[in-house]
Amino acid sequence: MRCLPMSIFHSIYKGLHDACYIWRKEMEQVVKDEGVLIFFIVVPIVYPLLYSWIYNNEVVHEVPVCVVDQSHSSLSRQFLRLCDASPDVRVAYHAQDLDEAQSLVSRQLVKGIYLIPSDFETQLLRMEPGTISVYCDMSLMLTYKAIFQTAQTVAMGMGSALTTKLGGHYTAREEVVSARPLDYDDVPLFNPQGGYGSSVLPAVLMLILQQTLVLGIGLSAGTARDENPYRNLIPVGDSRYNNTLPIVLGKTLCYLMIYAVMSTWLVAAVPRLFHFPQLASGQTLLTMMTPYVLACIFFGMVVSCMVKYRENVMLLMVFVSVPLLFMTGVSWPQSNIPGMWQGVSWLFPSTFGARAFVRINSMGATLPDIQTEYYVLWLHALCYFLLALAVYRFQIYRARRQALERLKFLKHNRAAKAKNE
């Protein structure tokens, strides 16, 4: 009984010593592996800068469009004049037909096409809906938004004016009420510019953090398998790799030390550099990011145990990057995501991390406002931590079993050789 406290103390000391050794070995492997360094250091630094710089203007102006006016009427010319007078669109070319306009788009001389049919004015004067076809180059969302919204705004304005003119009203007040029965002011909340950067890039930053972590951890695991003659993740014969808890803690300390810096860069420095909305305090960001980074680390460790080659994790995570962005509910309405895919999105920390970061940093929410996301991130961290312990325990068991099988095989060969001699 007197030796029990010393035994517990010795076990704790040995576990911490093994964890620190694994921490050092993992850090050495990260520094030596160029692929891991690229995903841990270069990509989190450069990619957010490039992406933010592309969308830093938030909105675009004077987007060139081509017009195919088959009506040649006063109303069609009025529509084109109003579009050309808007700040977002510039009528650069007039084409004879749609084929000629498409050739201008293919040569990147224009970004969109306005096609006005020949019966445009006739339909409007008959109080029938008039149709204007809008074709947009979808390679850049900002140009698509400028072209489409300009046509929509001008069409609504002309429709209100025609309703007032042809309505047969007797007073000016009747004309105003008929043109705009409900008066309102359009005030974009949390995104005054109505830009793509302020609305979507915060979620992209969270996704970059998760994806680079998983890719870097997966490449590091692939390197460990390549350096092992039997392609095992756990080296056999080293007593410091006998227990799963020191392995998981040592690797976690290595990745956490790196991403304490990288996450600060992503959530604090990049939004400030490009003047994105930044309403969260440092303490709130730290409180939210702690479970998110831990959840991403443990998730990456679980994924790394499931891939045998370095290239596999790259193919897997790059493929799911765009679907994960949509499933966050930031770039695509969460209410329009089918229930099955919402359930799939709950498996990834980026879903709740992106929602929480957008709400606290762009919308001014507080920690009580994101309680659901915050608790789920801690639940992710706990579940993936337990899964990481389980998969590494399996790796240890498999490495020992293979070692015993090889030992039995060598003994059998030695015995057979001795017998023959």
C-alpha cells in the first residue's frame, strides 16, 4: 500500500516523458517533411491572402455586357440606357444575334448577355409580362451578381413606371401607392457592401484551418508508414510507443503548438488586413477556437489512421472541400439543405466552427448566442479524441501481431534450416 502512490507517480511521469518524446519526434518529422510544412505553414499563410485579395473589392463595377436587341423599340432602348447608367454594368457591344454575342463571351470581351426579344414592347403595352433573357459568365460570382441584379432592378423599376402610367389613376397619391404599395428601406445586415468577401470568406477561413490540419497530419502519417519497413504507423520495439495516451497527447501538443499560431493568423490577422467585419473580442475568439482546433486535430488523427499512402488523404480532403463549404449553411441556405446531408455535415467540425465564427465575428454574437455550436465543438473534440485513442490502440495491436507473426516465421525457418543441416 505504501508503494502505490509512488507507482502512480512513476506511471504519470513515464507517460509525460513518453508524450514529450513523441512531441519532439513529431515536430522533427514535420520540419523535415516538405509536404507537411507546405500544408501546415505555407498554405494557411498564402491561400487566405490570395483568396481575400481576389474578393477584397467586395463588389465589381462597370462589368462589360453585350446586348442583342431584337425589339429596337423605345422601351428596349430605355432598358439598355438604364442598365448602362447603373454603376455595375457597362454596355460594351451590340450584337446582331446570340451566336455573335456568345463568341464575345468566349473571347472574354464581355461577361454577360442581355437578349431582348422582338415582341418585348408589344407584350408590355398589352399589360402582359415581358421577358428579357440574361446570360452570365459564372466563372466569377461577383460579375454574375452585378449583371443579374442590375437587370432585375431596372426591370422592376420600369415595371412600376408602366403600372403607374397605364393604371388610369386620378391623383399622384394613387400612382405612388399603385407603383409601391409597401414602402421599405433595404438595409443589408452585417454586410453593408453586399459583398462576397464579408459573407463567405470567414467560413472559408475556418474550412482552410480544418483542411490544412487534416492534410498535414495525413501526410505526416503517410511519411511514418513509408519509413517503416512493414508500413506500420507505430514503430515496434520502442517502449515509448506502447501506450496510446502518450502517443495521442504527444502528437496533439505538436499540432496544437503550430496551429495556435496559424489559427491566430487566420481568424485575427487576415480579417484585419482586408477590412472584413471583425466584431468578436480576443477572449471570445479564444474561447470558441479552442474546441474547434482540438476537434480538427483529433479528427485529422482519426483520418490519418485510415489512409495507407500520402496521396490518399489529399484526394479525399480536396474532393470534399467544396461540399463542406456548402454544408456549413453560409454560402447556401441551411434550410435548403436536405436532412440527410445536414446529418452528414454534423460529422465535420468545420460545419459548426464556420457557423460559430461567422456569428461572433461578422454578426456580433456572444458566446451564449452560439451555445449550440460551442457545445457541439466540445462534443466533437471529445468523440474524436476517444476515436483517436481507439484507432491508435488498434495500430499498436496490429503492429505487435505482425511482429509476432514475423518472429514465429523466422523461428520456423531457423528450426527448419537447423533440421536440414
